[in-house]
Amino acid sequence: MFPYLQEIYQFPYPDYRFMPGGNYSPPYSEGWWLRSNGALESDERYRLPAQQRLTFVLVHGSWADAHFWDGVAAVLHSQGHAVYTPEYAGHGKDPNKDVTHAMITKSVVDFITKLNLRNFVLVGHSFGGTVIQKVAEQVSDRIKRLVFWDAFVLKDGESVANEFSPQMRKGFEQLRAGSKDDTIMLPFPLFRDFFVNTATLEEAKRMYAGITPEPAKPLFEKLDLKAFYALPTPKSYVYFYQDNALPQGEGFGWHPHMSIRLGQSRLIVGDGDHFTDTRTRPAMMAQKFYEAGRD
């Protein structure tokens, strides 16, 4: 049994104008992935006791879609956890790139409420951190813990772009201005150095072939986060030392620059970059998420 329930759509709500024609299908067979990566679902030795199993909702970041989580979700599922990977507006099979941050948030909130998910660990990666901040404002009573993996934790009134260095912001603004549909496509040299710096060149090229232009508007929208900072929801931050997607230094970066904003929180660290390890070391990723999400 693959970790995605057959009845779950990437866009599970009826009022959004675009609904994909088919169910969510992973791009590889379960048996091939499990044999290749050591997640032996049929082997009970890999399954945790029932009382230690969790429910995860994994929210991807920019230049990605729900398939970003395929390997990690397979490992978590093989251990007995329930795993959900919602897709959101402007990504995956959705051809409409003219989306707002509120539309993206609504995608995830509607997914959670339609399936009546409760007591789950909500994980956000990169831009997905801003999504889970806003999702938590609406469904905090359903969430067991928030986990930010090298993710933006915006201050009230900030945008993602506010956290870029001046040089980085200027570069993104130029890429946005050069697009015909208000999107930003990462040039390969930037993707290689910032997102997949620990990968081999061949791995980097394969991952780059799977990314698509990112809707620009949500990256520049300033978010009202007053309600988020009043929430008592437990929080964790997962930080990878080699993640170079944001410049590391005073006033920038993931940790402690972002993580400290969570106040009392659990810190989990590891080796890895921004993208590569979901593909090459999904078992390690699954363990970090479990450490971040467990009691």
C-alpha cells in the first residue's frame, strides 16, 4: 500500500476553479522505491509501536510540488505513520500561476478540513513555513505541533522577499520582470549553488529538470501574522548546516535568525542542503521529522 490514499486529490476542495482530472499518482512504483532506498514496508521490524506513530501533513516550498515529498512520505509510511502531502494553488497540475498567498493557504486549510485531519504534525519547508504560519491561524485546534524545516518564519507584516539580502532581492526582481506571467524561474547556476550544493552535478541536473516557474506574487506579499504569534501551539525547527538557500550571516539565514522567532521551541539539526536529501537520504529526513514531531 503506497502512502497516498487513492481518494485524496491534490486539490481536494470543490470551489477552486481548477481540479485535476485524476488522483494523485507517484512517479514510481512502490516496490522500486522501497527496494532502492531500504524502506521495507512489509517488514514489521521497521514499524514503530502504535503509541509512537504520528500523523504528518507535509507542505512543500517554492519551485516544488507535492512529489517533493514522495521518498520521505514512503519512509514515514513504512514506519507506521499516516502521511498527507497536500498540493496548493499555482503548483503541481494547476496551470494558473496568478495566485495569492491567501489562495495557497486556503488550499491547505481546505485539504485538512475536508479530510477532517486532527492531532497531526504540520511540517513546512522553505516558503512552506509561511504557509503553515497562516494555516495554523485557522486550524490551530487540529494541530499537534508545527515543524519548520529550513523554513521562513516571518515577522508580522513581513514578506518572504523582506528576508532576502539586497543582492538576492534585486536578482529575483529582475527575474520576475523578465517573465511573461509574473513568475520566477531559477537559473541552473543559482539552483546548483543555493539549493542542491551537496548533490553531484548529475543529481543536480535531474532535480533541476523537475522544477517549474514559481508564482512571484506570494513571495512579495506582506502577511498579517499577529494571530500566529498569539498561538500556544508547540513548535520545532529543523536546521541543516549546509543549507545555502539563504545567505548565512548577521541579519539573514535560517538559524538562529528565523528559529528564534518561534520562542520556546525544539531545535533539531543535521547535515544537508535545501533540496537534495529528500531525494538521496529520505530515511534521514524522516527521522529528523519524527524527532521534531514526537512528544
